[in-house]
Amino acid sequence: MKVIKTISEMVAWSREIHRAGKTIGFVPTMGYLHEGHLSLIRRAKALCDFTVVSIYVNPTQFAPHEDLARYPRDFERDEQLCRSAATDVIFYPETREIYQPDHFTFVGTEKMTGKLCGLSRPHHFRGVTTIVAKLFNIVQPDCAVFGQKDAQQALIIKKMVSDLNFPVQIDVAPIVREEDGLAMSSRNKFLDSKQRQEAASIYQTLQYVAAQYRKEKPDFNQLKKEAANFLNNRAECQIDYIEFLDAENLEPPAADRPVLMAVAVYFGQTRLIDNIVLS
Amino acid sequence: MKVIKTISEMVAWSREIHRAGKTIGFVPTMGYLHEGHLSLIRRAKALCDFTVVSIYVNPTQFAPHEDLARYPRDFERDEQLCRSAATDVIFYPETREIYQPDHFTFVGTEKMTGKLCGLSRPHHFRGVTTIVAKLFNIVQPDCAVFGQKDAQQALIIKKMVSDLNFPVQIDVAPIVREEDGLAMSSRNKFLDSKQRQEAASIYQTLQYVAAQYRKEKPDFNQLKKEAANFLNNRAECQIDYIEFLDAENLEPPAADRPVLMAVAVYFGQTRLIDNIVLS
């Protein structure tokens, strides 16, 4: 396994792979890897000849008051995990390599960004689409794998790829959960033991609503209230949002189309997200 | 020479060229080609193994009141000219191929766009960067050639390529002029014979200011006034702007750095631009 730190070396490696007629699968991450990331790496390996994992905590997707500085990092552990998953290359650049001091070009996917996480994090997705566009241009992948845990992100990336004609196939992998149902996330490590225990109720809430949804004609306002009550009765948390949207375009839900139920919840300072597709 | 109309065929052609270890030079145009475009094609041919010219009048860079509908088109003539310049591929897509009805991803290069042509055409450059990003992803060129006539556009594209890490070398070709000095432009055909004659005074104004600039310590406010007087005395036209900016970053001019003198002028409905680098 190679660790590449510069753009020029990454570009050269990818060019050589393509010259040889081989394909590149790509998993962009912010590091602090867990089983969820490893499932993405395994999918990339199944789809393409070579696999690149990027590890880069992208500053442009954090607002000044957010947790960029305290976002967890552990490169040595990440390196071991990537090796265990038979990754070919880790792309591990520093910020001065990625953003010039006078960087001011951004990619924006309007309409899909001003809802769900985009409401409380207004510049977040502009940062995400910009870094993903940059990484696609550097790594030149044939396919890239994203996690359904970040459902809005995955839809926005798909839309960006389609609108800007990136020659990259996007694969979205199912959410990987802890035994009690909590979606795996690098931010779970910030939970204290009581929060960690209560955080399992996020998934229970999704399951509860999914069962309700199958039973009766959905009244989303009612379901939202029930979900909030269900969650608040089980956990000391602050609900950022519970939303029901079209699972493919994030527009209001329409009859006979799959519905995304998406949730964001604060446990103390730690913001967790999760979702389920109802159909 | 091949004429390719679909994205999938264009992508496949480019992939094959790269598989063969060859390079692609790209000249994006809006058609109605003239000697200026042909000079770009010749440069692309000198830089790369194969040359692709795109002919596409991009709607997202026109405002509703602008001249999208009347922008001149003549594909048969363009085809002949491309053939005469030994172009390998014309990429000639229709708008329904390029923009999906729900397209809403845009690339924006802030700071450089809110001045010069961006003042009277506020969404123009967002349209330009977006279509160029799309065309780069479709054509996958190794180098792309732009004309210095659109100086602001060339600088913005360079900045986009650098900020988003497009693996494309950008080449900027000098302005090609008619015998009387008028910069070649597809829009020149809209000038009536009196306007056409008087339009030569744009270049005379640039030359006049360049001579003044060499003579004395530059006072740009004074030069701007003199340029406006010089031009108004020779032509019945409406000045949109006469500006002096840093020739590399479009910031206010700084000592010991090349200065771009850029001009936009209306002759009737027809807006012409031109520029010169002072040093």
C-alpha cells in the first residue's frame, strides 16, 4: 500500500493505471475510519481494479463555530485499517497542498442544499461538492463509493456528477450499524456512556416510524410529532430536524415514490445523523 | 474529421485516445468561427496529438435580455473551417444533450467575476465556468486553448482549473485582428458599415493609451478620461467600461506588475470587447 501526499504524485499514479487500461475505485473520507468506511472500501474493490482512499478533513465544509479542530484524527490507525482492507493507495494531503491561500472557486448544487443538514450548516455542502470535485480531478476515479448514512450528501454528489458530467460512476453503500443499531460515525467517540446508550434510540425511532408508515396512509406532520415524542421519551437530546422528503430528489414526498426519513440530533455538543428509506 | 453529437460518444472517443497514450487539445467555441478561432485550433494542434473543437452556444452564459437567440450560427461554414484547419473532432451537441431540465449545479469563481464584463453581465461567468467544467469532463482534454480577446474569461478559467485541480493545461492565444486593428469577433457581423469603420477606433484607443502609459507615470483615472475622449471623438458608441486592472488577478493595478487595459463598447445593440496588456 502506497501513501501519497502530493497532488502531482497522485495524478501521475492515476494516469499510469489508466494507461494500463485498469480502473480506479475511490473512497473519499475524513479519516478516523470505522467499519462503515471499510464497507465502502470493499465495494470499491469489488467494482474496480485498484482502490484509492483519501483521508482529508476538509475545512471548507465546516463553519467557524463547528468542530473542525476537534474532529477526530488518527492516521496510524487509519493506515492499518486501510491496509487490512487491501487498499492500494491512501491519498493523504495536507491543507496547504489542497487549498491555495487565494482559493475562491466553488461548486454549488443549488436547491438540494438548503434543506436538512444545509439549514443548520448553510455552507457545508458547497464545501463538500467543491472538495469532491477537486478530489475527482486529482484521483480521476472510474467509480466512487459514498455512504447512505450521509444520504443528502450522496444525493448531492450524484446530482453534481450528473450535472457536470464527471465521468465517474457513483455507488452508494448501505448504513453500517453498531449492534444496538446506532449508525457508525467518527463522531460517536464524543458520546459519554449515557449518551452512547441513549443514542441507540435514534435507530429505534426510525424503525418505529417505518412500522407506522407501513400500517397507515402517511400523515407526515403526525409522524414527525410521534417520532419526536418517541425519541424525547428515550434520550436526553436536542432534535435538529426530523424530515420526510423524496428519497431521490429531496423534494416534498410524492405518492408512490420512496420517502427518506432523515434525522439530526444533538447529544450535548455532538451532532449525529441517521436516516431510513420508507417504501 | 468526425462530428460527434452525443456525450457518450465523445467520452468514448477521448477514452480511446488516452488508452493509446495520445494527448487531446481542446478549443471550446460558440461557433461562427473566424481567423481568431483558427489560430486557437493551430495552437492546440501544436500542443497535442489530437484536436477537438466544440461548437455550442451555451445558454447559461446569456441573460434573458441578451443576444442568445440572435447569436450568429452557421454550422456548415464552421465545419469547412475546422476541416481546413485539420481538426480531428467537432463536438456539436444540442442543448437537451448538455443541460438536463433540472440542471442546478454551477461552478463559480468568486471575486474575479464581479468586475469588467461581470458588472453588466452578472451571471455570465458562472455560465462560462460551468459549461467549461462540463466540457472538460466530457472531452477530457490534456490542454485547452482560449483567446486573450476574452481576457477576463481566460483568467477565470485558469483560476478555476487551478482551484479545482482540473488536469488540463491552459494556453492563452494572442488576439487576432482585422487589418484596421478591430479584434476578430463573431459579433462583428452585426455592425453596419459606418459602425464597422468606426469600430477600428477601439484598437486605436488601446494603442494611444499604451503610448501614453510608456511616456509617463500612470494616472489611471486620467488615462481613463483620455481614452474615453479619444474614443468618443472617433466613434458613435456607448462605453460600457474602460478599466485598468492587474493583468494576472484582476485586482487593482500594482507597481511593477503588468496592467490589463480592458474595454467594452456598444455600437448600437452590438457589444464589443477588446484589451491590451500594458507593461
